[in-house]
Amino acid sequence: MTGGSVAMLEACLPHVQRRIDSTQLLTYPFEHLVVENILPDDVYNEIMRRFPSGDSFVNVTSAYSSNFEFQFGNFTKPEFERNFGALPPDERAFWRAFSDRLCSTILRACLRKMRPLIDAKLATLNGFGLLRERIDVDSFPSRQVWYESQRLLVRTRGFGTDPHLDSGSALVVGLLYLATDDAHPHLGTDLYRICKPFDYPEEKLCDAVMVDKGNVELAYVTPYRPNTLAMMLTTERAVHGNRMREQDYFRNIVTIDAVLRKEVLNLPAPGQGRTFVVGPD
């Protein structure tokens, strides 16, 4: 059965590429994609059928979110074997192919679609001297420059994150929504418009930066629907979060990110970096 399921994942990759290629890049309140029906129905149903049981997840705490987030596993080697090692061999093979083939294809297709914007971001980092060496069209997207980060999560009642910027070392951050029904689109990711200036410390390039709620206003919610991908370009304007909801509803999510390796970054010593002001358009 697993051989057929893995083959099903492989066979759907052209569909995934076409769905991303044909989806319009949205620019308000910042650049992002919302790709509906990113997978064929049979592939999505197989993923949901194989989704691990709730008692397999462990609590994940964060400095900037409530602790109602549970992680089954990190797909990144060598953590994969530790996180997924207890599964039967056929299940491990399925989730390995899910990560190596499906999630990687999603990420590479989004990187290609956003390539001019990513090149502009790299040019800005180069201009501010935040890269140890110039990264340009010839060296990107080399895996020596960036890596993939993928996690399988469940967010439960009470989960919330205040408005924030993800690490500036991330190129894109993605959320593959594995919803069980179409009744909770409002439980997606909140995207904010900047309405008042705020400081962005250069030394925080590899950290999340919290943004005061008074400096932003809610602009849009990426819909939490079955078989939907939300992919965001990470810039100083990409303020997002999750308002805490009290509904007793489980949100199944796979995070799919591309992150610059720390070895290519030229970070200032603590307290020695510049502070940039990020303001409204």
C-alpha cells in the first residue's frame, strides 16, 4: 500500500507545479500566495488518512506564542528518525517521501515564482553588508546557501501568536493547511498592514521580532481550508500572527520554510547593530 501511496505523491508533482504557477501573487498587505486545491483530491485524502493520532504529538513552547501548539515531528534530517522512528516502516516511508518530494517541490516552485522578489531581498541584505559574500542569481538557490525547514503541527484551542516578523534569515515561510472541513476559514493566518512606524534591530535578523498591536491593523486572513497553501515572502513588512481563538478545533498544519544558513550571514555583535525604522507605505 505504501508503495502505491508514495507513487501517488510522486505522480502529483506536476499538478502541484501547475497550481502554484497559475496562482496570482498577492501584494496586499505584503507579498504572499494562497494556493487552493494544491493537491489532487486523492492525494489530500491519503495524507489525511495517514495523519498521526493526537497522542503522538508533544507540546511545543515559544517565546512569542501561547503553548497550545503540538509538534509531531521535524522532517529535517537527522531529526526525522528521532521524530518519526516509532512509526511502522511503511508510514515512515510515506512521510519521508511527503517531505523529500512533495514539500520540497512546493517550496522550490514557490521560490521560482517569487524569484525576482527574493533576488531583491538578497540585494538589500548585500547592500547593508549583512551577507558574508554576495549571493546572486548564479549562486542561488544553492543548498549551501539555504536549507528547508518542515514541521508537522497541530494547533489547539487557545493557540495564538501576537503580530510579529519571522526571522529575516527566512526567504519564504509556508503553511500547508490540512483542514478536516471547510467550516473554519477564519482560523487561518492573520496578515497585518503597518500603520505606525516601529524599530527593527539589525542584530535580530535571525530572530522573530514582535510588533506592537498599536502599530498594525488586521488586513486579511489567509483562509484555513482543506488542501490550501499559504506562502509568505519574508520581508520587514510581512507582519503576521494568529489571534487567540477559543473554538475547540484542531488545526493541522505543515510548515514549509526556506531559510538562509547562518554561515552566510554577517551579523553584528549584540548591541552593536543598526536599528532600522519600518513605516507605513
